Amino acid sequence: MLRFYGFKAEEMVSAAYPDLDEELDPKSSWALRHPEFFPLDVNRASYEELLRIPGVGVLSARKIIQARRCRKLDLEHLQKIGVVLRRARYFLDLPPGQGHFSALLSSPEMLRQALLPRKSSREHPGQKRLPLEEPSLLSS
């Protein structure tokens, strides 16, 4: 976060937020605490601003800067570039007809729930258990 995305240590943890959110990635957690920064227009945002959008990495931000010189970007372009739209779409100012997810910014808890990683049906909360051998196999 500090090295690649330009965050400062005091932005990630402070007196008001002494701990990182264990369920969210650090960039999503920061974004939830700073709704005044969003939504961002990817067609106008600086490289440094793009790096603060959850779901946009260093490579994607560079590709966005390069691609928007030729055309106005929409969700389809962003997906092809490699932006993780599952996270990024909530923080983007989207063109008309592309959907407006930024309304969730007014409800931090709903947005937090939307950003939580999806658990597969095979995952179980807590520590994984070792399978027990069947007693009938031990007695033979």
C-alpha cells in the first residue's frame, strides 16, 4: 500500500481507526472511510487518484491513462484493461446507462457487505478439521 499505491502509514491506521479491517483488503477499507474522495471519473482522474480505487492496480492505472488518450472509457473497456469491477464499480462515476453503483456510498454498511469476499459453498468458517478415519477400517 505504501510502496506501490502512494498511501501514507497514518492514512491506513490512525487514532480514529487503530486497526485494519480483517475482512476487507486495505484499499477497500480506506475507501469506505473516505467517501468524500469518491466517485471518481476514470476519464479525468489522475494516476494517483486511480491508484486509490479498490480494484485498480498499478498496471491497470497505467493502462487507463494510456487508453483514455484514444477514447472515453466505459465498464467494458475497464474490464478488458483488467480492473476488478466487482470492487471498483462502487467508486466510479459511470456514464449514463452503465449503472450507478455509487448510491451505495451513502450507506457504508451496505457497501461494506458488497465488498466482502464471497465465500464458496465448500468453505466453512473457522479452523478446518482433519477427516477422521472410519472405525471399521481401523479394526480390519
